Amino acid sequence: MPKSVMHATRAGQPLQPVGRRRFLQVASVATASTALLISGCNKDDDTPSAATVDLGSGDVGVLNYAYALEQLEAAFYAQIIATPYTGISAEEQAYFTSIAKHEAIHRDFFKAAITAAAPGNIIGSLTPDFSSVTFTDRSSVLSTAKTFEDLGVAAYNGAGKLLKNTDYLLLAGKIVSVEARHAAVIRDLINNGDFAADDVVDASTGLDKAMSVDEVLMAAQAFIKEKITATNVGK
């Protein structure tokens, strides 16, 4: 496994190589900084520069893609914690608190990793649009959570092949396994035993669903006010 890899950014500048030691340092810093904040309810403080956000190219484009999705999930779960739905149980509250922490750590990791690898090429904070979600209603919250978690798993499964840096690929594998655990919990809260239903796991192959970048963004765009473009992601 190479200790560092260099790729092109959307601005045409080289993606700075990230060695394994530096990679792990970034992960540690991101995790530690998130732990010092409240339980996943903090907001990223970058400001988007325009109504249209391009994710970039090469590995940095893939990382920005993941960062965009993690921003969306972190904001969603932070809102659940801030305004729990009517009748939420202590067990459900605990589940959502844990998931919110995980998603905030994922978001902060990608922010730190992209900043370290490609300064100036990180996307800013996206503006979530949760107008279609009724946060006081359990059904509305759980159905949206199911959408986000299933989408997240399929997104990582589909994007893995686009990564060139094997350190990033290893990280993506670790994160997608956590996202799948989240998806399983949410699905069981909706319908016990639905954690690995045929709509997400192919019964003939035993493999989880994978989606392309375009397919994922088409589904996610309804929950993000900025227009996301991803023409060169992974290229």
C-alpha cells in the first residue's frame, strides 16, 4: 500500500500527498475536536460562496461528496436531538444521540482531511432544507432517517471504486459499516426485522445496494438548498 498519493484537484492544482501517519493524525484531531463539542449538535462554520457548489475532481471530489452527505446527516440528527418528536422513548433518544455523535465526527473528519490534503478546495457549509420533515412526528422523522441512512450506505458502496488513495478507501470502508449499523437500527424502529430487507440487500448475492454519485445527489438534492454539481468527481 503506498504511503502517499497525489491527484489533481478541481482547480488544476495537485492534491497534496497524505501519508498514513498524517492521515491518522487528521482522524485523531477530527475525533478529538468533535468530542469537545456538544453531542453532535454543533454546526460547521464554513460559509458557502455561491448557490451552486461543485465538488471538484479526483479523490478530493470524492471526499467533498462524502463531506456533503455527512453535513446533511449531521444537521438532521442534530435537529432531532434539539427538538425530539412527540412520544420519543428513552431508548430511541439514546439511539439518536449516538447516531448524531457519529455523524458529527464523520463530518468533522472529512473537513479536516480535505483541508489537510487540498487547501482551498474544500466545499463550504451546505444549507439543509428539512421543510418536508415534520420533526414532531415520529413517522416523518424515521422515514427521513431511513432515506438518509440507506442513501449513505449506497453512496459509499458506489463511490469506493472512484478512490485512488488506499488510505481513503480504508476509511470509507470503516465509515460505511457504521452507516449500515445506523440504517439497521432505523429500519428496525420502523418495522422490526426489516434491517436487511430485499430493497437494500440483494437476496441472490447477499450484497448491499450501491448507487452512482449522480443517483445519490438526485435523491439528496431535495434536502440541500445549494445546487450540487459533481461532473468531475473521481476523474
